[in-house]
Amino acid sequence: MKKTIASFFIFSALFCNAVYAIDFSERDRLIAEASAKVPFVTPKELNEMVENGDDFIVLDIREIDQRAEGTIPTLDKYEVTRGQLEFEIMIMVEDKNTKIVSFCRDGPRGAMASKTLIDMGYKNAVYLKGGLKAWAVAGYKIKSGLGRTINSVDEF
């Protein structure tokens, strides 16, 4: 019995060490590649597109629980998680000439999503550089369950 318990703890320790030793370099390489190859828009450029009433779709690819943070207020907005993109986008957006601006919280998943869209034949896929955080830091409105809000810094 003591041997079994000791073996369990040794296995658990080795497993935990293996989990913490995961090499994220492949993930980082893919993100860097997508970010370098895929066109992007800045928060300022996207805001101008919104204000000008340009014809485009905003594609929120964040996880469902992240959407409570709010979103970019546009009329044409679709939501699909990054993991479901390939399965759902062709139903959501049939015209592969449609301009699609993908965004996530920080930018990397938006870049990866836009690269996937381009690989699938969507000719005008771009991503929001810096994601929703960059949009908020730039001072643009965010639509939430509270209506439209603007982030501010308290000076206490």
C-alpha cells in the first residue's frame, strides 16, 4: 500500500513538471507568422470605418465567457469562437469578397482567425491589431449590457 501511494505521488510530481515544461515556441511561431502575413487595422482605422458606415463585418472570435467584457458597437457583427471558425464561417458569410475584421481580447487569435479566413479563400480578411484591449485603450466606445461605455482611469 505504501508503495502504491509513493508511486502515485512520484507520478503526480513528474506529470506536473511535464505540464509546466510545455514548449510554447510553436504556438508563438504560428502567431508571429500570422501577424506578419495578415493585414490588420488599427483601432483608429476601424473606428473610422464604423463612423463612415463602411460595408464590413466585425467577427468576434473570443470565447463565450469573454464576451461579457463588451464588444465593438457595429451593426454587422458575428460571434464565433476561434475553435468553431472553420465550421461556421461559410454559413455566416457566404460571399468571400466581404470585408471581415476579426478581433479577440489581445490580437493573436484575431490574427490567426484572419489567416484561416484567407486560407479558406476570403479575400478581404483583416484583424484588429491589439484586439478589444487596444480599442478600449484608444478610448473608443464599448457596447455592453450597460449600454455604450467609455473606459476611463480613476485618479484617486
